[in-house]
Amino acid sequence: MTLEHEVVIERPLEEVFAYVADPANVPEWQAGVVSTTKTSDEPMATGVRWREVRNFLGRRVHGTLEATEYEHGRLFALRTVSGSAAIHVRHLFEPFDGGTRIRVLAEGNPGRLGRLGGRFVRRAAERQLQGDFARLKQVLEERA
């Protein structure tokens, strides 16, 4: 399953990138995320891992995520290392009309849930992705 989304946030690129690339902020803007915990104190970079607990379709899902690409101010990508769903998400950042445009490409294999619910799982994932990035926009723009 592949999902794409784009959002423009009326905040400076450096601020948006720093916020999105910090796993500690994820529960604030992603509705399904209950908690995130980095597994080390090192600064964010390729190879850094964190644990995540989220709710999806009424199920509690535990997983470990890893930053697979990290180019400060331009690109942040992650993938699941362990958990019930295999995902890879790329966030591309660019200046746009005084703010920041984020282009998101999410690819994943939802595992058993996908086999059981196909289109339902896809629609739920699309709604969640759109809602999360709308919430991200709101959180960051309200801080202005």
C-alpha cells in the first residue's frame, strides 16, 4: 500500500523540520500514537531508533522505528524495525511561499489487518495520514 500527502505549513522550514524529526513530538500531532521513547540519547541522525506505541483500528500496536535517511532541513525518513506492520515513510521538506511544504510518501504492508480488510484498512490509513498532517499544521501554526 502506498499513500502520498502534501501539506503547507506557515512556519519557517527549520522550525517545521526540527519538530517533525523529533520523535518526542509525535504523540502531540499523530492521533494514534500513545508514546514514543528514543532508545539512546544521541542526536537524530540516520540509524537512530525509538520505540512507539500506537492505536490503529482499535488495536494497540508496539514497534521500533529507525531513521533511514536524515538530511537536516530537507529529508527525514523512517521505517519499522519491529512491529506488526512494515512501513517506510519519507518526509521531504522545502521552502514554499514563506512557509514550508512537506511531501509525504508512506509505503507499507499492514500485515494481517490488510489481508482481512483491504480497502477498509487503506481508507483508514489515508484518513489518519490526512488528519495527522492537518493536526501538525494546526499545532505549528498556533505556536506562531
